[in-house]
Amino acid sequence: MPDPDESLDAAALSRLQRDKLAAMLREILPRNAFYQRKFAGVGFDAARDPLHKLPLTTRAELEQAQLEQPPYGTDLTYPLERYCRYHQTSGSGGRPLRWLDTADGWAWVRTCWERIFRAGGATAADRAVFAFSFGPFLGFWAAFDAAHSLGMLALPAGGLSTSARLRMILDNGATIVCCTPTYALHMAEVAAQERIDLGNCTVRKIFVAGEPGGSIPAVRSRIESAWGARVYDHSGMTEMGPVAFECDPCPGGLHVNEPEYIAEVIDPHTLQPLPEGSDATGELVLTNLGRWGSPLIRYRTGDQVRLVRADRPCACGRWFARLEGGILGRIDDMFIVRGNNVFPTAVEAVIRRFPEVAEFRLTVTEGGGLTQVRLEIEPAPDAAADGGHLAKRIAGAVQQSLSFRADVVAVPPGTLPRFELKAKRFVRKRVET
């Protein structure tokens, strides 16, 4: 680990975070209209006061600021001429947010992704294919720039069909693929149809993002089995940056990049911080420390996590806190069936145990006194003839694992949509009584 920040213990990390937070507040508060208004009248000493003395920041506030002062809102520290990068969110959590970065802010975002690559053992000798469309969302833009800065051969695969992307991987002897977990599975599906043996190709590492699937054991297992490659999960947000990553020796959790982010976990109902060392899950709240041109302080991510801080360093040598199991789900996606709190990721974890399933869609209908769950499963072509039996097996597995009955139906091959970016497998409906 060439970066000395990665060997700091927990106390040293906390001091570094506080120093960076103080420097950021000194820079932005005289200039940033959003936080000037938000923190007006709040006395806060960055060296001593608990962070929760500052108010939380919500996506709704950012959306409102962009409505009131279009197109970019008020969370800008510098004159518009200082900004050189534009991205926007997908809009899956509400209205799309437009996000600007200065050259310094973008360099910080890029260095966060460099740390993600290094943690996964990537080097200048690697050849990385970026299997996504280069649209305005942040996606893997920062990863592409980080790969270039680390000396890798960075291969852009935007605008290509899945078959063409597979050919690019094979023709160039790619060793790394960057994509969503869903798209990694879809590429494997197309490769099987085209009789391409991915297990014997040169790809050895797959960096995934955009969905929780990279930390769901059954999803990871399917990707790794199909590709003969190791999956590395990571978590980030367009408005926040690349936040957390998986290290090489300890899969199954994400290290928070603590030299660059302060992570808290709160009860999403009371909004109070969960005590340190608590094994409870809660909502992840983040403060980024190097994106001064468009900062976020105590930002409610909406992600359900379990944050763990060990009393010794990880096997990788870092003391960084871990999100055990990665992102467990979205707070607003949780639904209740017969008294059980259920996240769509839990349903996916059950479905992915069945290799015969090529794709699925979960529809939850609420209201009328009873929550109804319908699960459409699309069998792989060689399992289509046994779709009815497969549906019964999955229904039994859901009931056994999650303690509720789902209406599981098999649909013909090719019925359900495929996704290159964030999959939209969860449909929520409400009926009025």
C-alpha cells in the first residue's frame, strides 16, 4: 500500500478526517450559498464537536435548490467558470440531480477510484474494458480516468452491442472488466449463446458497481463461476463520489475510504446516530472531504448498512471501517409482508441460488389490507420446459428463507428486459382502498 493514509489506525484516521473537515468548512462556508443557509446559526467546532451537531443533508433539499436556482442549484462553492466536469444521476431516487466538479474536485474523485483499483490488486500491466455507455451519469467515468492514470490500457466499450463488447474483451486480452453485476451476468448469458468459454478467457478481475448484487453471495458466485474471475464490489454515488471498496484478502464487505469520507449510521426513523460498535443496521450518512467545489456534509444516502469497526487492522493492512455484506438495500425499497421487513436484495439472494433462472422481476402491490408479492422468473432456454416446477421450487425457497408466500410464475425465455446499467427489477404498486 504505497499511500501512507492507508496504514493509519482508527485514532489517526479520525484526526485526519477532522483536519480535512475543518479545512473544507473554512473554504466553503464563506462561498457556498447552500451550506451558508443550511448552517446559519449552528455553532460547530470541527476539532471537538460531534458531527451530528450539524444538520443532515437530504436529496430532496438538493433537488429543491436546483428547482429554485436552475440548472445547478446553490451547492457550488466557486464561480461557474471554475467547473469543468458535468454528470447527473439516473433519477431513480427522484428528479435527476445535475452535478458539477472543478478540476481539483475531479482529480480527488479520480484518486478515490485509484485506491479502489489498487485494493483489488490492479496494476499498470492490466487491460481494462469498461462495458457501459458513456452517458452523463458518473458510472465508471472516474474509473476510466483512474485506470489511465495508473498506467493501464483503458478500453472504452460504450455504444457497442454485448456481442461486440465480448469480442473486444477477447481480441484485446482484457484482464479487467468494469460493469454492473447485472450486466456481467448478461454478458455471460450472451457468451453461452455464442459458445464463448469465458472461463478460459484472460479476464481475472471484475469490478462491479451500481447495484447491491456484487456483495450478494449467490450473485457473486454466479458471476465468478461464469467468468472464472474474481468479483470486486464497490459503492458510490454521482453526487458523493466513489465511497467504499472491497479489498483483495477479505471479500464480503466494503471498506469505507475513510481518509476521504466520514461515515455515520443513523436510525432512519429517529435520525439519531447508532452507537459505535452496534451490530444493528441503519442508514448510511456520508461526508466527503475533498470535493470542495460541490461538497456534501452529513448526506443521507438512503442505503441500509451494517458498519463494523474492528479493534485490529484488516488482513489487507487497513484500519478502515467495513460495511459488512456491502449495501444491504435501499431504505425506501423495504416492504412489509405479514410483519416481515423485506428488502428486494433478500429476494434476489434467494433467486440467484437457482442457476436455471436467467432473469426475474419482483412486483409488490400494497394496500387493501394485504401486501401481495408477485415474482416473475424467466428460465434459461435449456430449463424453459421445466418452468412450472422451477417456479414451485423458488416459491418454497422464498417461504423458507423469508417467511412469506410469493406468487411465483415462469414466463417464456426472452420475456423480461435486460439491463446494461442499474437493473429495474423491482416494481412497487399501491392500490387505494
